[in-house]
Amino acid sequence: MKNIDELLKEVKRIHMIGIGGSGMCPLAEILHTQGYELSGSDNNESDILKRIRKMGIPVTMGHKPESVEGAQMVIHTAALLPDNPELVSAKEKGIPTFERSYLLGAVSRLFPDCIGVCGTHGKTTVSSMLTQVLLTDGKDPSAVIGGKLPLIDAYGRVGESDIFVCESCEFKDTFLRLSPNTAVILNIDADHLEYFKTMDNLKASFTKFASMSNNVIYNGDDANTLEAVNNIKDKDKTFITFGRSENNDYYVKNIKMIKSRASFDVYKKGELLMHLNLLVPGEHNIENALSVVAAADFEGCSAENIKKGIEAFGGAGRRFEFLAEIDGITIADDYAHHPTELKVTLEAAMGMGYKRVWAVFQPFTYSRTYDHFDEFVEVLQIPDKCVMSEIMGSREINTYNIYTKDLAAKIPGSVWFNTFEEIAEYVTKNAKSGDLIITLGCGDIYKAAKIMIEKLS
């Protein structure tokens, strides 16, 4: 069978299974813009599907064998089970089928200047912020982002330049299918160990990803990242570091935090480059912004436009996204699902001056909940109130015998419910003016936020 790069030059009609996923949607947008005839299917209605339908792409709810009729290629999400009726039908008919990361890899090779943004935390924020800066500077990039960028109201775009900003995820080594010109490594933390097994294996994958690029922009203060970069055998690359310490190429001074928002000076090799005031909350966004300064400066953006783009950036969709304020109660939503992410998000929330912070958390996957159980227990005690849903298993079977009730038993004052309706009912009855309610998780917990908004309205 021909590879996906060759087939994309020949086919016209593509069917996408799970088209409503945040990773599938931007690829659908790029293919649609390039003139491919698309169709899709998904299990759950969502705002993404509404957007896709508005583009004129037909979407079928549920998975039916007949949905692949007429398709010359089938693309599917990584979460798909092998017995999916559409996948089975496509293979029976001899239709070439590929998991989405293969398509993303093929798309990355269409652009000579692919910037692959990777790391355990911050990929979507940095990909979004960098895209905004490049647009501000008139670079007209293409992009595939894991969250919606408000500036373009989309998860991806097709530009006229050679630049392609690509969120590059390490899950199951899918980022090794990409062809980056520049690798941006934000951090490396223990995650997806159900696949990688050990931290050494995880770091080795980041070494491989960086080795595939011509330029490496990386966090010089992160020990795991340093180890991964030091293991690159081919030293004939451009290496650029960012971080808080002054031994980095790009570093910060004079940090001030005002209601969880950072203000600081950025230096490049000893010279003051700019002063930044961030709109996005949380100390972790200092490093995120620094990585964007380094990457945008490397791409030739002016300091003025880098500053302008970063300071105008209010966050990507589902990254501390403020949804509503009703009767003095603020409702926000965040994608945080790993203990490290929850910690920085909740600490930021607690520093914003609200009377009480309600964390409404949906644990995602049994393996992550099991592997990081004690860390989840610790960080979920940061907010004033902790409300949880049952674990969203996603692609996994609960062989770990782990449940949300186990977390709740260890977190003083926490409660949990089976349904979003019950969660919304409990929180809206007990929240008061001056409170912040933030839904947290990478599943569909945002639906609980929407129910709460309806109830409060």
C-alpha cells in the first residue's frame, strides 16, 4: 500500500471517524480548505461538530458501516477501538485507513518550516500564543492547535507562508510521525507511563523528536528536558534555551505577580528585549511566554510585535477560559488533567482574589488516576471546595479497580457525583456571589459548566 503522503496527492474523498475531536477538527479544516471532499462521524454532539457542519462537511452521529461508502481514504482518532464498524468496513473494502497522527505527519511535510511544540504541559497554550504572535507580525502561518484560538475562532488555519505551527503530542510516540524543522520542548514530566513504562523511555522519545529537527528551542531549567537534549547525537543543530535562570539564552528578571498574572522583563543574552504583562493567569505562563519569545524571535518577528501578540493573548479554548459571570458567580473551564497542571491552575485560581474557589474535576483515564493517586489527593486540597465526577475511562478498561470514591475518601470535604446534572445542581445551590467555579479535565466536564450556566441564568 502507498504511504499517506503519496495517497494525499491522488485521493479527493476522505472520511474522518471521530471528526469532533480537538485533534481531528483542525486537520479537517485544513483538508477542507485545500479542496478535499470530507465526511465525518462521531458519538457525541459538540460545539466542534456545529462548526464542522457550518463548513458544509456532513457528520453522521454514531458509527455505521455505510458511512465509509465512496471514501478513498479513512482517517480515525487514536481512541478508536479495532472493532469500530466503520473501521472494519473500510478495511473490508480495501480503503486505506490511517490514525490521525499519520495525517498530521503528512501535513507537517507540506511546510518547509514546521515548528513542533512538544512537552508534557503547555503545548496548546504555547502553540496558540505563538500562532497569535506570528499572525500579529504578518507571518501568515498555518497551524494545528489542540484548543480553539479566539483570534481565529478555530483549532487550525491555512496560511500562505512556509510556517506551520504544530502541537506535537508524545502520547504513544505519535509526534515521531511529524517532520519538524524546529522542535520546541517545554518540559518533560511523568505522564502516559502506561505506554512508556519508564521515565527513561519517555525522555528517549523526546530525544528522538528533537533529533529529527534542525533547530531545538528548549527549557534550560527543566532537568528531564536537559537530559533529553544532551542525548542528541547530532550536535550540528541550532540550540536555543529559555528559562528563569540567567544561563539561558532567553531569561526573565523582575517578576511581579498581580492577582495571579505575571509582569516581568525578558532578556536575550544579557540585553533587555522587552517587558511583558501577561493576560493569562498562573506563574507557569512565564515559561510558556518565554518559549514563544524565543521561537518568534528565531522566526524573525519584531520585538514590538512579539510583545503585542503575547500581551493580547487571553488564552486558548479550555485553558483557564472564563465562560460567564452570573449574579457575582464566575464560571471558568480548564483542560488540566495531570496533577502538575492542576496544581498551577488551582494555585493561580486561589491567587485571583475570589471569596471561594470551587474545583469541579473529572479524572481522566484509570491508569493516570492510579499512577498519580497521591498527587491528585494533594493538589485537589488546594481549592476551597472540591467536587468530582466519576473517572472518564476513555480508551481504557478499569483493570486498576480505581474509582472517584477512592479519591474522595482521602480529600477532606470533597464530594462526588455520577452525573453532570447532579454536579451542577449541587454546586449552583451552594455557590455564592464572589465565588469562582472552575471545571477541570480533558474529557467532557465542560458540559457541567454549561449546565451550571443554564441553571444560574
